[in-house]
Amino acid sequence: MTAAPTLERPLAQRAPRRTPRWQLRLSAWLPVLTTSAILLAMFITGQAVFGNFFTSRLISSLFLDNAYLIVLAVGMTYVILTGGIDLSVGAVVAFSGIFGAQLLQTGWPAFIVIPAIVVSGSLIGALIGVLVQVFEIQPFIASLAAMFLARGLAYVVSLQSIAITDPAVTWLERTRFQLGGGWFVTPTVIIAVLTVAVSVWVLQYTRFGRSVYAIGGNEQSARLMGLQVARTRIAVYVISGTCAGIAGLIFAAYTGSGYSLTGLGMELDAIAAVVIGGTILTGGSGYVIGSLFGVMVYGLIEISITYIGVDSWWTKIVVGGLLLVFVVLQRLLVARRKR
Amino acid sequence: MFADEPVVQMQGVSVDFGGVRALDSVSFRMFPGEIHSLIGENGAGKSTLIKALTGVQSISAGTIRVRGEQTAFTSPADAQRLGIQTVYQEMDLLPNLSVAENIMLGRERHGRFGINWKLMEADAERALDELGLDLDPRSALGTHSLAEQQLVAIARALAARAKILILDEPTSSLDQNEVSELFRVLHSLRESGVAVLFISHFLDQVYEVSDRLTILRDGRSVGEFLTSDILRIDVVSRMTGTRTRGLPSPLVADGGAELSAGAARPFFRAHHVGVNGAIAPFDLQVGEGEVIGIAGLLGSGRSELVRLLSGVERSDSGEIEIDEKRVRLRSPASALSQGVAYSSDNRAVEGIIGDFSIAENILLALQAERGWLRRLPKQHRDELVQSYMTALDIRPADPEALVKTLSGGNQQKVLLARWLALAPRLLVLDEPTRGIDMATKAEIQRLIAELAANGMSVIFISAEFRELVGLSDRIGVMRDGRLEVVLENDDLSEDRLLAIIAYGSQAGAGDDAESDER
Amino acid sequence: MRTLTRHRLFWPIAALVALVVINTLSRPSFLSVTVNDGELYGSLIDILRNSAPLMLVGIGMTLVIATRGIDLSVGAIIAISGAVALSYIANSGSPESLVTVATGIGLGIGVSLVLGLWNGFLVSVIGIQPIIATLVLMLAGRGIAMLITQGQITTITSGPYDFIASGYVFGLPVPFYISVVAVVAAALLVRRTAFGVLLEAVGINPAASRLAGIKSRGIIWIVYGFSGLLAGAAGIIYSSNISAADANNAGLNVEVDAILAVVIGGTSLAGGKFMLSGTVIGVLIIQTLTATVTFLGVPPAVTPLFKAIVVIVVCLLQSPKVRQLLTKRRKPTPRAERTETVKVSAAA
């Protein structure tokens, strides 16, 4: 199960080095593999029980329906990898959405409004980052304050839902690029997938990305290694806020409106997806791909529950149960690693 | 040893932590192409000196010149820029990342698409090869043994092409082969002109590897010597300050000596208690009213030994009997319920509850033993606190004063009061007199003697031989994780202890009878 | 010590007074209390009455936070407690019977206690971070409440049950008495027994507490159980107030308000010393703030903005950096200080 045992090998002796990389990092990938196994099992079971389940159409709409959550989970992954948490994202989705809707309604052009939606998220993220890094306020509380702030600002913009009719925004959602065989993607899905792809690269192939992992592993060590701890930590919250802004855009396009009451508890869904995707909440270990799988599992649970025909609240119970299983598993893994 | 110009020159450097002077006007120098050992006991200022030199801690007085440049480091990065690389004792690495990253992070290789892992891993492998270390650079650091992790930390410093390499206790988790491999590398580094600062508690290693040594004691430098010029026994005596410090006279020994070890009934027995790879299985018997001193240098396993006896750490082997009944000391709570109380040497982290008052701190263990439902009656509490505060002369005399505002000596008294309130049969004290003023120290020594005279048994660790010889009925000597010997303390000389610590039990074998445990 | 306490409670009390003054200045009727049928009415009485659920939850949260923990599940427990009690009463066929109502309440609170103990189990035995351990129930809890009510908003008409939220005894509303009972019970628990001292010791210094022989596991377990129990009682009051169990909205965001009340009351989120009295004032401040917003005719939507400002200001005031700037005593670099605390155990 674990990586190649090298513990008691005499120093001089040279063993042939042919262990494939995946095997070396198996323990790190194990949670992600578990999640993908669960995902696969759900597809197979669904197909066996309902027939007509593992289809291009269902998978395409799975992505479509959860595009916003994918983006949120990606942003949350950065934060959790450093050992932090961002509770503000649900409120930021609501705020950026209604803020954009209001701007559009007042007649602002889409090419200004769309960046504005995203940047509004970044700014709130930056606020959290400064509170956490400079003023040493716990991430939980700092992001809680930001959550109130974003929600309050959303209410201030409008309590009513504002419909979005701007062609550029609706285009994001309505356009379906048919890929043949019933597969299709929308621009929102492309945005979500791009977010994942860019984040995979950032986290794996840049010093910034490795610093994120380093801070989650041990902040003190990261500092002693000469990494930019302060800058990285602030950036992580800015990224999370930006992702929440993008998710706000996608969600507004998806629902065709901005509404200040949307996104209640959405941060919990994102956190749950990240944890189910195998990222450890104390930081330092996890993968963006895992978070993508986590969202897929989440979406599939929702779909399955409609398929089974039981009431929708089972989704929450099942997700909660799955979260519990994963947290306990992680706890056991960490305990074993410490030995 | 070809350059006359020191690569590091610290002059009159002082460091203060909130009123406490951790380093007092210390001068220190290193030359290129030498291995320089820094030695000293707990609290002597070794870590502080390293922190000052590496920019982790800012200094309050003095100057530091590195490679001819006067420096005022404000961060570890500054020091690294001048070629200072440090391998810390507590291994500041990242177990969640790969070996290659731990070696290369901060200097990682970039290609067109960001980090080039292949190049980076190749560089890391080269650094590992220099150390003769066969690890897959792609594997996660956390999957390797502590010894290998320690070597990876050294590989990191090597890969940075350090001019000045600081190794803080690099050998504590290494086995013999690994140590010689490390020394081979250090020698080759010396040849290439690197200045190596080597910190170790193992005198053997200091003598094996270093050219020069500086001894610190109580935040001051007590001399710089060529290793070949000074005898081990002189090193130990300078480290421990045997000749210069201590009480006016061994006034306290009389009280404790009345109940000699032979007469006392042993009620506490440890059989073959040990921890794999750390503490060799040992036997120890404690008689009622007996005072056992534990001698040994820092890192000798002296703290681990007493923690095993008091339920703080669990042993891998052996058993403990109290009154001929086998007991399991699973936790401090279970040890306390068996009448064994332990007081840590780390007062701030494992002793006081800083935000609590003196009274609350004194009553804490007693209350914990009674359980939260049975609160001590107020009058009882007040009387108890008052009697201990008077008996131990705790200052300020206000029971409501917060303990974190007290001096070290008074904090120690508060802790002693906490354990005494439980009326334990065996009181285990890890360096009860370290870091406190002379007067308080004398009081605590007198107290130990009185307690023993009244039938309480005491095991205490001390770095001061005078204190050990003055107070103990028997003295156990720890060396390299072994309880070398337990000696009857009749006319035991400090020199004899010095000799055992410096050279092992064979060295001092002779007139003094060894006790039956070993 | 005494001056310190005064200092720590000074600002919360000042804020509360300021809020009352603002309200009174803008509308003098704020302070007026009218007597009607021997029962007291008025804005102040409303605040006392409406603050009851938050008061209960806040007290539980204070103790949890003192152990360095946090309980996010209280809102979900409120929903479950109401759902259990009302489902039982609605299905019993005799909703007016005192026995039925008492059994329903007992069931609701009993289930809540079990859920609290479950949180305690995850935290103290399994060793999961409190934030995550309680997140599980926070997520799943509303689903469970829905399951109990079958997705409906269960409503009942039961005189005895309504009495809990809207009844009067000796001229004062019943929820007020419930708050008082809870505060007094908690105060007795922590200050009359040694529970509070051991709890604080564990929160301030877990390592030293262990060496002093404190068995923290049991203490943590009790604290989460107590928090669950109080949240259950809050759920009863809440459901009685609307005569319905609303699994979606009952206790929504109450965990956030409770944490806020604790922090405003001067208990540090880092654990350790706690102040029940501070939490009581914190709860009253939040409730008065909400009342102020409605009373002044400010759109209620702005409440979160107010809260955001309050949280940020309070946290900034607690932040070591700002304190340093404000006091400006010495000039030790914060970085050095922090590394020192980290390394102190290994310092030689």
C-alpha cells in the first residue's frame, strides 16, 4: 500500500530505481483514488439499477449543473491546502451575481460587467487574506466577517431577484457546443474545466503552488526555506475570492438572474466536495483533481436521489455521511503516518 | 585551515527575551575550512546563538560579521544569501512533500512550463549522492526514517553550496554508520573550505569530528579551545560549571542522608523498562524517603528516563511495581493516582497554566484528582494555598496573582506546591533548579531534603554535580540512552561523576561500589 | 484581576448601552414598558424574549470555545429538536395534553443531547478537529430534520406548547425565565463545581493539564453534550414561537451569531478563560442590534453589514498586532516573538 520501503537499507547499497512515480506517491493519491472508485461505483450501480444512467447526456449535464461548484471547490482547495478555510464563498456568489445583474440592468456593457463580477470576488478574498496574514485573525472568523460583508452588500444592492437578459452572459449558459454522441459543453463548463486545468498546473509546476503545499505542511519550515509565506497566504484567499466571483458569474448565467439569497450554505458544499475529494483539512495534502471528483460525487448523489425518487433532503444526509467517512479515514491515515 | 581571516565573527553579542538575557555579551568566531563545535548545557544559549547568527532572532547588542560584512539580519533569507545554511534540530522540513522538493524548494529548476521536475530531481539526487544517501528523490519525505530525513536536511544545505554550515544536533537520530558517513562528508566539506558549526551533546562525536570548540554556559562564553588542547573532563566541568557554582556549603545533605538507601524499604521497582531505540531497558528501585539524583548531559536520555517512570511516556518493554503490585502507568493521571507526581523541566509548556492565578495553579492537580464534581471547599482551598504559599515563601504573596507574571523561581515553587498538595509517595523532578535565582534554588534544595526526611521519595535530574552529590542518596548516570550506573552516594566525588559522563562507567570503575541494579 | 474583569466587560457593556441610547434618542418609546393584563410589553421585553434561543446556544458555545473547540452544528440541532418534538406531538393525537407536550420536549432535547455527545465523541475520542467534526452534523442535520418532518413544515396547535414561547409568568415572558435558568445552571456548573477551572486549564494549556492529571476527554465530551442539550432547548423555544418545525430555516445561521456573541463578550476564540457574563451581554448586543435595525426603519437587509463591521472591529481589537500598535510599549519584532513561542520547547 505505501511507498517503497527504504527505511533500513544500508547506505552504500544501491538498489535499482525503477519504482514508478504513481507508486511512490500512492499514499498521497490514495484518497483521490478512493473518491474516483466511489464515483465509478456510483456510475456502475446507477447503470445497473436504472439503466440509461451512464450516458453522455447525463455526464454532460452533470458538468453543466455543477460548473459553479467546480470553480468554488477549486478555489477552496488552495485555501484548505494552506490549512485555512473560506466561509465567504457562498455569500460572494450571491453578491457578485446580483452586483453584476444590477450593473447590467443599469445599462453597463457586458465587457465591463463580467470582469467586475470576478474582481468583486477577488477584492473580498484580498480582505480575508489581509485579515488572516497581517492581523493574524483565524481564517474561520476572518472569512465569516467577509461572509457577512458580502451578504450584506448583496442585500444592499437589491432584495429582489434581478433577471439577466444580457446576451453575452446568457450566451455563457445557453450555447451548447455539440461534441457528437450526445456530448455537449457550454462556455460555463469550459470555464470550469479551464480553472481546474490552470490550477493543476499552478499547484504542480510553480513555486507559488509548491509554497501553498509547504505552508500547509509546516509554515515555520516554509519560512526557513526562504519561501514567501505572507504573499502566498494572501494570494490563496485572493484566488479563492476570484473563483467565487467566477462561480458567481456562472451561477448568474445558470439561473439567468442575480439574487441576494442564493448561495446559502454553498460554502459548505464546496468544503464537503474538497474533503470528499481527498484534501486534508489540516493542509498540505490533496489535489485539485480530487476536488473535481468530489464535486462529481456530490452531483451524482443529487442525481441518484432524484432517480431513486426519494426526497431531496437525502442528498444532505448522504453527503454528510460521506464527509464523516472521509474525515475519519483521513484521521486514521494521518495517525498511521505519524507512527 | 589555510585562512587567518574568520568567516564569522560575533563580538559582544547579547540577546534578550522580554527581560531575560539569553545571551550575554558572547564573542564567537569561525574560520573557513574548520569544523567548530558549540557545546553547553540546557539553557546555555546554544540555540539562541544560532538563531542570532541565522537571522531568526534579532540581537540587542554587539556585532556580527559574516565573510567580512557587518550584518544586521532581519530574516533567515538574509543569512542564506550570505551562504549560511542551517540544519535545525527539530528538522524543519516538509514531510508532505517529496525528497527532491525538500532539497530544492526555494531554488527549484524552471523550464518553459514552470518547474522542471526532471532537472530538479536530478539535482536533488546529486546532493543525495554526495552524502552517499540512496533515496528516491521523488518519494515523499514523510515515508522515510527520521535519520534519513535528517540527512535530507543536510543534503538541502549542501545543495545550496553553503559557505557556513550550521548543524544543530544532526546526529541525535542517526545510527553509527550514518554518523560516520556524515562525518566523512563533513571532512570533505572542510577540505573545500566550508566552515561547519557542529552542535552535539555527544562528546565522543565532538572529539571525533571537530577542530575547535566553544563552550557556553548560562548565556556566556566560557572559552574557545582547539579540540586537541583540552581534555574531555575539563570540557564537562566547564559546561556544568562544577567548580564555580553552587551553594555556600553542602548544607542540605544531612537531612536526606539519615535514611540511607540500604535501610529504606524499596516500594517502587522498575524492571527492564525501556523504549526501543531510545532508552535501553533499565532497572531502578526507589526506597521510601530516598533521594535519587539523575546525572547526564542533555540528550543523554535523562528526561526520557524519568518520564517513563511517571507515566508521561509509555515504555515498550518492562514493568513497574509499586508495593510489589504491578501497575500500569498509562497516563500522568494514572501515575498520580499511584502516588507518582512528575514535574517537567519545561515550565511554560508543560507546567504552569499561565492565565491562572497562583491559587488555581496550586490546586489544579488536587482538584483533578478529586474530579470536577467534588470541588474543594473554599475554606479548605484558602488554607491549603495559604499554607503552601507561606511554607514555600511564594512571592508575590497574593494568591490571585497570575502565574505568568511570576519569576521563574516562584513559578517553580508554585508547581512544587501543586505536586506536594497531592502528598505523593514519589516526586519526580526534571531539573527543578534550572533557570531560577540562587536563593530560590537553595530553598528548593532544602525542601527536597526535608521531604525525603519525612518519608517522601524524590527522583530529580540536575546538571549540577554539586547539587546531585549534596542531595542524593544514590545517583544514576545516564549516557547515550543507557542508565550506565547507579552509585551509592557515600563520598562520591564530582570528579568521578565527571569521568563517568565523559568516558563511561568503566572509566571510573574502582573504589566506589556500584549498586545492585546494574 | 478585578480591574481586568472590569476592563474586559467594559466595552461590551458600553456598546450595549450605546445601542439602547441610540434607540431611545431616535424613538423614546423604545424604553417604554406597558403593563397589559399584568403582563409587560415593550421593545426591551421583546429583546429579552427573542434573545432566549441565542442565549442558550451562546452559553453552550462559550464552553465549547473555552476548550479550543467550536460547535457549528447547533443550528442543525435546533432544527432537529423542533422536528422531533413537533412530530411527536402532532402524531400523538392529544396535542393539548401536558404529558404529550412534556414527552415531546423530552424527546427533542434528548435527541439533541445525543447529537451533542456524538460531536464530543468525534472530537475527544476520534480526535477530529472540532470545526470539521461538527461540520458533518451541520451538513447532514438539516437533512435529518427534513426526514423527521417528511419535508413538511409540521405545524401544531397546542396551548401548552405555545406557552413555552409566548406565555407569561409573573408578568414576564417564559423564554426569559428559560434563559435565566440556563445561565444560572451553566454558572452553577462551571463555578460551583470545579468544572470551569478544569475546562479552562485544558483550554489554556492542554499539555500542562495532562501532566496535572486532568482527563480532558471526559470534559470535552460533557461540553459538547451540554452544547447539544442547550441547542435542543433553543429548538423547542424556536418551534414553539412559530408553532411549527421548519427544518430549513429553524436556527439558520445561529451558530454564527452565537460565535459572534461569545467573541463580543470577550472570550477568545483561542480558548482558555471564558466569561459567561460576557456572552450574555454579547447575545443582548446582537439581539438589540437586530431590534435596532427594525426599530430605526433601516432595511433589515443591512443587518449583515453591521455584523460584518462588528466582527472585523472586535477581531482587530483582539489581534495581537493591533494591540501592539495601540499600546506601543516596547518594540520586539513580532516575528521573533512568534518563532520563540514555537521553538521554546526545543530551545537549549
